[in-house]
Amino acid sequence: MSGPAAGTAVAATTTDVVCLGESMVTFLPSQPGRLADVPSFGRGIGGAESNVACALAAAGHRAAWVGRVGADGFGDHLVETIASYGVDTSAVRRDPVRPTGIYFRTATDRGTDTHEVAYYRAGSAASAMSPANVPYEELFAGRVLHLSGITAALSGDCLALLRELTAARPGRPLVSFDVNHRPHLWRGGDADASVLLELARRSDLVFVGEDEAEEAWGIVGAEAIRAAVPEPAVLVVKRGSAGATVFASGLRPGPRSSIAGGAECAAGARSSSAGGAESAPDTRSTEGGGAECAAGPRSSSAGGAEDAEAASPDTVTHVPALHVDVVAAVGAGDAFAAGFLSATLRGLPVRDRARHGHLMAAAVLTVPGDLTEPPARDHADRLVALDDDAWGRLRLGPGWTAADRASEEVRTP
């Protein structure tokens, strides 16, 4: 029997975020240039969902990664490396037949014509994930379940799994979904990228780039994206160097308002405040706080609009991006999602969630790989609390996360 048992309920959780998806061993070039010209590569790991789990764990949250790897040395390396960040990997499954995926990439920006990536993931262990072979008890054990559109593109079984996990049902955790459109993964498959719109509309918190929405769905502009994806309580539209626009819908208090926090908490009404003084303390261990409060009453019942009388208009918050001296433009989207989720778990206002996302992305942009040590929480909080002018003057370069004082990072670009 596939899928979770009917009426599956989530027990008292000890995990903040569970991330499901494929992770691969990545080979990073020793120097710039074409793949054909690079003489050697260094080994690392890469995977949108495991990147988010590692970043959250490094930031002090309880994170778990659920995936499927081969019974091979690369699978050993993946599991051991992800676990070294403090991520719970106990639910990872090993496939005795299929291999762990690997890929090679150049050092250039993914958005440029010179960027090359050579994937060796067809028939990988992760592509065999399906509703019949994943550990639902572990997947539903966290306050947040984080998914990505990359998984949906790996195989028909993986797409069926994401449809199962985003289906409305009692006890479903808050579902965070990063669209993560990868055009090459959809070529020649039975489905196309339009299914990403379907999955986004079934989720509670959605991350999508303006560029990928245009490429995958033919939709242009943040307002048009929100019109096409009205269901999620929170929609984050990433706009590259222009920053991020967050649409947060409020719900009038309903039967679950005492748990979800009512309209003010759901809509992030505090986000219009310039500072973080009204921010709630870290409520990770408090039942009913944090993520459930931040995402709105709908998340408590997995799309349960019936729990509220009616939806109120969106609160729309635009948060400018930072000036960053970029070392490598890879992994920034995953880091942004991790920063936003971290601040959501802490019950921070919408503006502060997006700023934490920008800071986490800046940490990754200033190192060569997909993962790095995030800034200390108090350091990040001081930067997030800057007024708009100081935030606009902030410029971050390599090594900035090690600075002792936020004021050392502020200079006019």
C-alpha cells in the first residue's frame, strides 16, 4: 500500500525541518575554464534539499534529510558529509542496485552561457524514490517538510511521491516548496514543468524566481506569479539583484486560531515594522509556535481553508538584495530558502525572514562551494535590524561571516 496511512497524525515533533530530495557528489573544478580543459576536480556534495538541511543545522535548528543513495562509496561520502553538519540522516535509504548520482561543473555563474554541468544521475538511486518506498513517519515528523521541484523531474515515481506529499490531509506538516526549475531535467520526460505550478499551489510556503516562473510557466512579474499561485499562505518571489517580494496572506481567526496565531501572525503583519523589536523569541520547542504560526492557519490542516472564515488581502513586502562580492554563484537559492525558513521557525516578521534569506545567500555566494558556515545568529540579527539606509549600504565579501561586529560590514559600495 502506497502513501501514508489514512488519518496519519504527527506526534510531538523533535525535528524542525525534514528535507527530502536527491543529493549527489559534485566535482568542483580546480581552475576556471571549460570542462574539457580543467585538469582536476575537488570532491564536494550538492543537492538542493540537503543543502537546505545542512544550512539549517549549521544555524542551530534540528534538521533531517531523507533521500536514497547507492550502496557505494559515493553514497557513504554523501551520508557522512551531510551528517557532519549536524543533520539527521537516519532515514536515508540505500539502494543495492542503483548508483549514487554525481556531477561535474565549471566555476562560472549558472546563468551564463559559459557555465557547464555534466550530470550522471539517470537511473540513480534517488530517481527510484516513490510513494511505496519512503519512510512517511520520518517525513511527517518535523514541523516543516521542505521539498523541491527537482525531485519531481527525476522520474514518474518521484513526481507521484511529491503529489502524495503535497496532498491535503490532517496532520500534514507545513509544506515548503522551492520550485527550482531545471529545464534540462524535463526534456524528454512524460511530464513537463507545468506540474511545478500544480505542486506550488498545493504547498503552504513557496519559493520561486521570477526568471524560472517565466521560463517554466510563461508568467512575468511578481504580481502575476501571485495571481497564478494564490493558495500558499506565503509566496516568496526571488528577483535576483532586485531582491525578493513576499506575499503573505492573512486569515481571519477560525477554530485553529489559538494554535496558528490568527491573522496577525499568519500575515506577518509585523513586517511593516522597521525593526525586530516585536519579533517573537525562538519557539522551536513550543507546541503550536514558530512555523505553524508564521505560515498561517491553513498550514495546520494542510490546505484547510475551512478553518478560517475568509482570506484577507495579502501583505506584500519587498526586501532589497545585498551588495555581494560574488566568488561563485551556486547554492544561493538553497541558502536563501534556509535563511527564510530559519527566521520563520523563530517567528520573525516577514521582512526579517527575507533579510535572513539574503544574508544566508550572501554567505554561500562568497565561497567557492554550495555550503559554508553561516553567520552567527547574533551577528545576523544585528545586520537584519539595520535601518533601510544602512541595509542598502551593506556590502559583503569573502570572510564576512567571521566578523565580530555588524558595524564592521557596513560600507558604501
